Amino acid sequence: MSGERALHHVTASQADVVVVACGLSGHQRAYVVDGLRRYADCQFIDSFDDLDRMLSTLTRCDALVLAPQDQRGRDALGTVERVARDWPGTAVVIFCPARTDPAPSIRQLILAGAHEIVFEGVHPTAAKLAQAVENARRECAAETVFLRLQPLIPAQLHSMVHAVVARPDILTSVAELGAALGVHRKTLVNRCTRSDFLQPAELIMWCRLAMVGHMLERTGSTVESIALTLGFASHTALRNLVKRYTGRRATDIRREGGLALVLFALGRRIEARRGRELPIP
């Protein structure tokens, strides 16, 4: 069967997420449809060979849901390795059939780059799968944003950055970040001061806004949805913060560069601070 004929769509209205599923049984496809019907535009492909051909033409793929082995007997390991290498912003969920030993092993798939594992038959399977896709997307987004932020921020502060982008909806204050890292808030202030860098509260905000930029660029999520997901007080508050920190509107960020635009604004802010100009209180 060709890649084009093997591709079947189940489209959610106003879907924020594009999910491609490959190698799944009929029962597993039903779980995908049930769990993601209000969440994603789901595309089903029969074999990893077809998926390999399709990956080179895809303009967007937020998450892959893969069987450990497709119906032709080819395993997922090579595909997971390729996605991790060539599509680092794509989340990978392995959906294992019930009562069988997946080949290759779960450990191999995780080491290759899989983010989440779901086993068919674990009640409620559809809900577990939907949550796994969301968790994988969050983890993948955090990895992507952290890697992009690293060159701009002193190495001594990377643990702070990594913690915030991993939990941008929870770690919204200096006190919360300090508790997560097991240190007093004053310790974070001292680290930033020794690094001659932005103070912790501002660094936290830039990290969260970097996540906003990534979501505006990589998803169809509304500003309202992003504000809710990332723990901002309201979509109005988020719009105002984006404008204040970057000088651009959220619609501009989505249209003109996403994360790159936020990072450019952060770079200018860092340079301004080095000149001891402090446009952001």
C-alpha cells in the first residue's frame, strides 16, 4: 500500500495539535480517535516505510504515536532515532499492544528518543494516551526551548532555566523556583548577581515567555489557551507581558518568528543591561 493510500485522517474541529500515528492495530486506532478527538488532527499510516517517505514532506507534526513494531514486522527504533535527529521538536509516544513483549525493548526506544510509553488495556487507555501525548509535547517543548536559551544565559544559571521551562505553569515566582531547586530564594539572587545577569524574577519571566513564543510558533493554540496552559493570570495579562518584554504583540510573535523573536528581544535586553540601561523594571 502506498504512503498516500495508507494515510487516513480523523480531524478535530479547530485542532491545536497534529498527531501522526503509525503501525497501530484497529483497537489502538480506536483509542487514538477516542482520546484525541477534541485535541488533535490525527493522521494514520500503516507502516514505518510509508512514514519514512511522509516525514520528508510533512510541514508540521507535533507528536508521533508509534507501535513498537508495524504490521510488516519492522520495528520503530530506526524511526525514533531519525525523528530525534531530524525532527527534534516532535514528541514521540510509543503505544504498546496488550500482553505482548515489544521489540525493540522499551529501554532502547527511550534511549533513542521516545518521550512517553503507553500500554494498551491500562484503564482508561484513551485518556492515558491523550495525557501521554500532552506530557510528551511538554517535555519536547521544554527540551527545545532550553537548548535555544542556553547560549544566552550563563552556565551557572542553566539549572534555573531548565526547571522553569520544564514547569512554566508552576514555577512562576522566585520562592517557588527556589523550593523546587532546594535552595533559598536569596541563593538564586546571589547566583544571578555573581553571574552579572538579570535577576531571578525577570529570568523566570523570560523563560516562560520563551515557552509562549515556542507555542505560538509551533501550535495553533490561541493566546487564551496558552495563557491557561502556562499559568498566566489571563490572556490579557499574557498579551500585556509579551508587549512589555518584547515590544511586539502576540500576533506578531506568531507571524514573524515565534521563539526566535522572543530570544532576539531577550538578547537585546541582556545587551541593554550590560550597558546598564534598564528598560524593564
